[in-house]
Amino acid sequence: MLSPRLTNCVDCTTVSALLADIDCKLTTLANNQYNNVVFILNKPFPDTVLGDLLNYKRILTNRLCNPDYACTYSTEQIASRVKLLIHK
């Protein structure tokens, strides 16, 4: 299976930068859902993206404290998946 990589910039693959990107996307999704509920907009909500981003945030937070956490996957591999989710 092909796995595209969206990590051209070097600074984007640091754990702290990825966590900041995830927080920004989670904030955007939460604001959209809030407006969707309050104003009864009835727009579709990407709940799988939200769940995946929360899982990657948990993994990266643990990796920030322990660099050997989930060592079978490199930070670049995680970054490419996060970038794909952020741009959905």
C-alpha cells in the first residue's frame, strides 16, 4: 500500500510543532461543531478525523515525555499521517 508523505519542511516534523498543529485543527473542529449545534446549521462533522487527531495527540504527548514510546513508528511517519488529517 502506498503511503504519501507530506513532510517537506524540517521543522514540521518535531513533536512540539505537530502538537501545535493538532491543537489548532482541534480548535477549528470544535468551533465548527459549536456553531453547528448552536445555530442549527446541520452541516456534516468529521468525527473520525477528530478521533484520529486525539489519538495522535495522545501518542505524541507520550513521545514527548518518552522518546522510545511507539518506537516502531518514526516521527516522520506520524507527521505524514497527521498532515493528511489536518488537511482533510
